Amino acid sequence: MLKVEDLYSGYGKILVVQGVSLDLGKDQIISVIGPNGSGKSTLVKSIMGEVRIFKGDVYYEGERVTGLRTDRLVAKGLGYVPQVNNVFTNLTVEENLEMGAYLRRKSEVKAGVEEMFAMFPELKMYRKRKAATLSGGERQMLAIARALMSRPRLLILDEPTANLAPKVVAQLHQKIKEIKDQGVPILMVEQNVRKVLQISDYTYVLGSGRCVYEGSSADLMVAKDFGRIFLGLGR
């Protein structure tokens, strides 16, 4: 579904991501973890056309999409939930969902909204409330639901559980598993490391912009030298 080959990217002339490659297949949740400043968010922003790519390529469903604008990638079937500014706070919950359906026929939007409320019943009672009034966890659910309104074939999430309480993290991860089970593979940057290893199939660990480890999430979770791996110190 998604393949990144030897990617170098960054801001202006500053190189952040250095030689990173990854592969996401169907029916998978792939996690990207690492310390703060390791280049995780820059990697997904590079994939989604928000950061300059100096070298390397991005392929989606076999098509080279390196450097395409975010809106064109969404039109091709990539859903994206950034870490910040991922909802329209001055719009209602329902209006946010409708905004996510801008690529769909008008006749399909109402049914799509109800489908999201069925998937995220926590939001249904707030459908007429502005997103600014929602809790952090509810906003993240709304952001994911809005991304799903475009009916993506692949979903990219940038730290969806950042700064959320453990109970809310568990709820969101359960939703993410359900989305994958419905046939939408997921690439997810996370800082709740132990939790994401429980739901992901494969993990890439970044350190100082480079991939310092990749392998089965289950294997990494029980690795005795997990701390060294996470900090980019090797095995």
C-alpha cells in the first residue's frame, strides 16, 4: 500500500529525516516510535507533501507520489490526521464531518455522517456542539472520523493520543484497531510506546532522523534491550 525508499527530508536547508525506508502492507498497523526530536512527525509530513523532500521516493499503491500536495494525496485515497490543528474548532461536530466529505457526492454525505456517529457514538450526542467544547479525546475521535469521511484506503495518524489520559488512550487504540479490521491499513506515529506495540504489527524506531531498528512489534515489546533500542543506542 505504501512504500518509502531512502527518504531525506527537512525544513529549508535543514535535513531532519535521513535515509529512512518503510513498507506498509494491507491489513497492517505500522507504528513509528522514537524519542522527541527523532524525526517521526517530519517523516509523515514528508509522505503527505507538507515537508521538502531532498532525496528518495514515496509510492502509494505502486504509484510514485513523491512531493504531491496533501489534497491530491487525499483524493488518491490517503487519509491524514495531523497532531495539531486537526479539527475546525469554530464548526460543530457535524459540520466538521461534512467538511471531511468534500470529495464525496452530496447525496452521500448525510449517510456518511451517520456512519461515523455509529462508529464513534461518543460524538453523536454532541453533533450540534462546536468542536471547541470537546475534550481532548473527543477532538481526536472527531479528527479521525473526519478523515474517514473521505473513505481513505490508507490512514496516517500523527500522535493521535498525545497528552491524553490512559483510559482515553485505550479507547482510541480500540477504535484504531476496529478501523484496521474494516480493511484500512494504518501508519501511526505514537509516543505511548508500550500501548502502541500492543496493537501494531510492525514497528520502526527513529533516532536522530534515522531508522535505528525495525521489526515485529511483539518482538520489540519483550526485548530486554528495549530501552537502548528506543533511545537509538542499538542492540
